[in-house]
Amino acid sequence: MQLRPQKAISSTMEDAISSTFVSGWAWLPSDLLYLIVEKLIPTSDYIRFGAVCKHWQSVALLQKQRRLKSRQQQLPMLIIPSKDNINDRRGLYSVTHGKNCGFELYVPYNNRCCGSSHGWLACVNDNFGVNLFNPFTKHTILLPPLTEVPQDIRKHAYRRDHYIKKVVLSADPSLFPNDYEVVALFDCHGTRMAHIKSGDNAWTHIDQTIRYFYGLHQIIGFDDVLYYRGQFLAVSREGGVFSINVSNGSTHKPHVSIVLPIVPSIDDKAYLVESSQGDLLLVRKFQSLNYNECFIENFSFKVFNLFSASGGRTGPEWIQEIESIGDDAFFIGDNQSMCVSASNFPGCQPNSIYFCIDDWVGVEAQGHLDMAVFNLENRRFGTRYYCLSRSQKNMPPSIWILPTMVCKTCSTRRRTPCRIVHKNTA
């Protein structure tokens, strides 16, 4: 029997469910079913496979642990306001189908998410503690509060929601409950940074001062953080890349050190992305402002290759702008930047950047533009985008999230005092 190509699997899975018992596919040998499961990349196809019959479900369950450990690539989805603007509900938008998935997730936070990493959302509570919440398992991790928060920030809800700029994890706490780290950029412009490991009692603040010759020094503000090859890296708005040094064995206090100098340019925001081939890339977003109407009217992007995983030459002199990212598709915003191979997900546009819009871009006919796609080949926007309706303009902004599958035994062994709360609310 010849397996069908990946692009045909999604469109035929529903037919397989309805015709299973007629065709006798329910009794295909387990070894053959294992081969089929290995070809299923989207989580939705994996779930459909297990829904065919009990025999197929048993095969899917046996392969679940292997699938979790393999960290198989999944397509990010956009968390959007619920259809009826319910405070503790969020919808899921599929970029491949260009529509709402039709079901909602329970999210018990009615404020901006300051991060999305490995399937976990990061939200700030009233005490400036960071709550990590997995909307697929309804598990919550309560991290300690950040200290030395100015009183004027505490008094204003909007400034409180935007005080923590971004939160990034080193690994999925569901799979590595005793071995994950968290970095938070805060003080609005990323001029402060803190780090915590699973089991720590408090955040460790990172010195962001860079010292130059003749006694000159500068505090660096950061736009983005990425966990790359066992180390956290941060990028400044000016395009400089820095390592975050938090080793317990070091005699120096936690600090940042420059890895790659600033790539000269004037942009709006910078992101770090790991390509599907393992290369480290810098994405710079540019925007033009309509000063008369006070809204952003256009975006553009540039991509730079900073480090090649294939072992090519590296260093400041080898940083270069690249015109294409090939089959890759990037997903950037307040989330940890993500990359997928578009050919694995029919409907996903290759050589494109999917980005959330965190500033006002004017008003479309149906509402505010919230997500768009930029194609690097023709330097134009794609035809698929997502707009908030007028009734949703005061709802928390959308954010990308990675769908996760969690084994029950993986989510029970955890180290305190990063407290875990199991949410059973439907």
C-alpha cells in the first residue's frame, strides 16, 4: 500500500472516518498504522486519526509520547477574542483556512498577554507576578512577582498591562517541569530584564549595562528574546544581538554581553527567529506613519542571516540581508518568534512573515487590522488577514500560540515554589 502525500491527508481524513468499517480499514496492521501516524504533522490530523475507531485510537495513544518527545513542528494559531466578546473565552483562528476554528478556549485573564511560548500564555496579575497558563490543558504556573515596580505603573491599568513587554520560556514546562527557564523583558521599552529557573524563589535581575572604552556605558533596551542552542539571546531595537549570562558558577553578576554588533538601520522593531534549518535570523520591521490621521499606514520587513547552522563563516563581517527565507514561514508578535516549513501545512504561505499588529493601523471596512501576512518575494501583503470587529476594539490583542499535546504523567512532576494550579473550569 502506498501512503498518500501529506497534502492529501487533511482533505481525506474525514472520509476515512465515515468509511472505515465499510472498507475494513479499521483492521489495518498496527505497523502500517504507525507509519501513517508518523506522516501526520498537524495536531488536527493526529486527533482525527485517533477518532476513526478504537484500534486507530490505541495506535495514536501509543505514539503520543514519542510525538511529544520529538517536538514535532506544529503550525501556530492566532488567539482572538471570542465571538460574543466573553472575558474568559478566546477563539482560535486558522491561517491555513482563513477563518475561526469554531470552538473557544477558556482563558481566565481579560488583559493583554505579554508572551506566548511553547503553548503557554504569559499574563500579569495585579501584584506584577507572571502567570503562565496553558489554555489546552488549563494548567497554571504562578511565578513570583517582579520587584521595584514604580507606583505610577501600578495605578494605571493600561500601563500595567504593557509594563512587561515579553516573556519567553526555554522549554515546555509540561514536558520539563523541573528544567525550564523564563526571561522577562519589562519597563515598557525592554530596559529591564529578569530571569528565573523552575524552583527559584525570586527573579534574578540582569545587568543591561554595556561598558565601552574611556568609561562610557549604556543601558540597552531589548525588543525580543530567543532561546537558541542552549542559551538566551536578546536583540535591541537597533539590531545588536546580546547573550544573557546567568550561569550559577560565574563570579560575575548576571549580565548581557554583545555577540553581534548593531546592524545599522532605523526600524520600528526587531525580532530573532530560528529558521527550520537551525540558522539564526534577524527580522526588522519598518512602518510608516500617517501623521495627519495618526495611524500606521504601511509595513515592510528585512531579514538578515546572523549565524548559519551548516557551519559557514560567522561574525560581524558576514552578516548579510537575505532576499528569501525559502519554504519557511515566520510568526512574530508579542509571542516567542516561531518558524515552520510551509510545505508541511497546505494553505500556509512560504517565504512569508505572519505578524500581529500591536499598534493602530487605521480602520478597515470591517474593523481594526490585527494580523497580516507579508510576502518577501513580491514585497506585498497577502490576501488573508484578520480584522477585529468594531465591538472587539477594547478586547485584549491577538497573539500567536503553538498548539500542544500533553501527556498526563508529564504534567504532574513539578518543583516548588513556582506554584501550579490545576484549573477545572470549563
